[in-house]
Amino acid sequence: MYGSIHEECGVFGVYGTEPSPVAMTTYYGLFALQHRGQESCGIVVNDDGVFRSYKDMGIVNDVFNSDIIESLGTGNMAVGHVRYGKSGSNNRNNAQPLVVNHIKGHLALANNGTLINFAELKREQEMNGCIFHTTSNTEIISYLVIKERLTSATIEEAVCKAMGRLEGAYAFLIMSPQKLIAARDPRGMKPLCYGLTDDGRYIVASESCALNAVGAKLIRDIEPGEILVFNGKTKTIDSIREHCNQKPQATCIFEHIYTARPDSCIDGYSVHRARENAGKFLAQQHPAQADIVIGVPDSGLDAAVGYAKESGIPYGIGLIKNKYIGRTFIAPGQQARENLVKIKLNAITEVVKDKSIVLIDDSIVRGTTSKKLVKLLRDAGAREIHMRISSPPFVDLCYYGTDISSKEKLIACQHTVEETAKIIGVDSLGYLNVDSLDKLTPEGKCKGFCKACFTGVYPTEAPKQEYDNRFDKKLSEKK
């Protein structure tokens, strides 16, 4: 099955000209990005060219403690990463950032994204004698950059050349002894932004909420195809735009629907407002007679507010989330998702009993969560449940990092809307119209979205090869 090595992660970087507690800053930044990945995390600190690193399986608060942070020491730069693992890829070797020593120095690399030409690039590198320790895209990027560095005057020149070989979605940070480099793929499929703290340190992160967490003010989003170089030697910031405006922008619309935190801004537009807009459009397209509108925590709450405002139906809090349970959608494996759903949410009986409810959620992928949510509300006494989804039906695969790797797992591919409503147990079901997706960020700077999982129209070619990790197979299983 294609998809066993995909990633949806969060990256964070700190750049300053003087030593400071960058490990602690990165720790706080990763906390703010925890929703983007709960499988593993790591931090690498640069102390005048000496790298100190720590990474492990688990969430930020479990992996790091005060002793570990203190052992990383101070430095003028750091990079951090939180990883969202897929089935079959959840092992410590895939934890990031990746630290590589090479003939011209060393670097640390943290990436968010998926290369669709991963299999071809890896095969090519293996035939050249490269030895791989992970199944992640990040290691491929590191090999390409290092190879180009052998004949390039600077690390940023090597990055620029390597980007010419990469196809797909990526947003990465590379830290060399003297530079912090941020790069976003030419379609801008994954978000990346940077800001400045009051004490003069630059922060780069997947989302602006991580800038806020460390007291940095957002400067701007890194543009699709842009390479931003923070140079410790010259104390300058340079923008390399060779790959800009080469391809139509196709930022993942799922960032606004589900992945990003609502207090983030992506390409100049509030995620909270985008979700409210989705709720407004839902109310217009799928009205309902009901007593109350409730949202599924967390990514359904903003759309529920938008639905309530547009429809005039009162908004209420009908579901309470256990804040110590992670996101079920990104838990590796179906059984893990089902187990988490059982203890993640609970209904407030006093709010929903004997009520006709409009229930807003961000998506229905497999139907597992929706069915259990509806049963929770029925058991709490809800009279009617009209479910409204702030995205269109998932009908196709994602090659770029979202965990949608098989049509067999997509309920919308197997059943009609009416059939789905019966399966999950609601009185009615309505999805956001596909045409509404382009209207979610009306004043934003994004010039186009990737909506392939809803439309089947991809901004790139499909992968020509599927990656087959033969090292995870028994001898008897190999052909």
C-alpha cells in the first residue's frame, strides 16, 4: 500500500547572533506544534558549530525534561521537529531532526512533507552506494543536498540545486555550522513562516502559533519555492527565489480544515476565520431545523460557530474533550484510533438531552469516530442529530502527507451520502460543497489550493513507483 512512509510534521528553528537558551525556546515552539505530530520529536542545538542533539519516541513533554534541555546547553541556533508517523514507520530511526556529518562539514535537517519521487530517488542513491538508516523523505533530501554541496560554493547553492530534483510537498529547515536555511516547495503545499522576537532572534516554524508561543512577531510566510538564508557569518538574511513562480500554488486545503491550529495564520489568512467561513457556507448549503449547534473538539468548533452565526441557531458546548488524548486521526493504525475514540470525548447530557442537534465536524474519513460520536450523543438523550461536515467527502488518495492511503478506507468511496448517514446513525448528513473551498480565505495571499483528496485532480503526477521497504519483510514474504 502506498503511504506507509508518509509524514505530516511540524518544524521549528531559532537563529540568533549571540548564544542564548535556544533549546528551551525550541521546546516551547514544539509544544505549540504538538498537534502536527505525536509520534516522535527532537531538538538539535548549534553552539558555535558544535551540534548537540536529543530525539526519541513520544510527545514533547514525555521526551524532554529539564535535565535533557540543560544538557543541550546554549547556542545561537537550533532546529526542532515533531513527527506524525504512519503505520509501519513508527520507529526511533525515523525521528528528526536528522544530523549528518559529511566531507564539507555537518548539517541538521528537519522536514515536513512527502516526495512523490521518493522511490526513484532512493533507488538512485542506493545504486550509488548510499546507506540508508531511515524510511523517511528527510534522508533523501540530505543525500541530495550533500551531493550538490561537493561542487557548490555554499550550502544554500547546494539546497537550490537539490530542490530541482525534489518533486512533491516539503517545507524544511537545514542548519549548518553558520547558517539556518528554510525552504518551501515551489507549489507551497506545506506552510512555513518566520518572525522576530524582541531580543532579536529569528524564528521559523510550520505555523505562526509557534511564533506566538515564544514571543515572536510574524514577519511573513516564506513564499512557495523560496529559500531563506539566515547567515551567521555575514549577519544577513538572503532570499533565493530561483524556484519561485515556477508552478501554480497548491497549498494543502486540509491545513485550514483540520491540520493547523485555529490561532495560526497561513499565507496571510486566519485559520479560525477560514473555518468559520466553512461553517457559514454549510449553513447556506445544508440548513437544518434544530435547537442547538455543537462542534466536535477541536477543529470542528470554529465551523460550528460559523454555522450558528449564519443560521441563527444557538451555539453550545455539547462535547468535552479529554485534553490528555492526542488526535485520533493521526494515531498510527486503525485499532489505536478506535481505542482512543472511546476515551477522548464525552457528551454533556444537560446540553443535548431531548434536543435536536446540528453536529459540526471537520471530516469523515473512515467513519469510525463519527459513528461513536453519534452513539455518545444518542446515549446522552439527543432527539435528532443533523451532521454537517466542513469539508467535502474524501474520495481519493493523498500523496503529499495526509494519512489517506487507500480508497478502501474512505467511506465516501464505498457509500452514498444517504448510506453514510444510516451507517453513522444520524438523521441527516451534509458536506461542504467543493466549490466553497476556494472561498474559505477570501483576503488571503494563497493563489491556489491542493484539493486532490476531494476532487481527484492532483497538482503533480502520481508516484511512478511505490516504495517497498523490503527490510521489514521476512524472507518468506519476499518475492
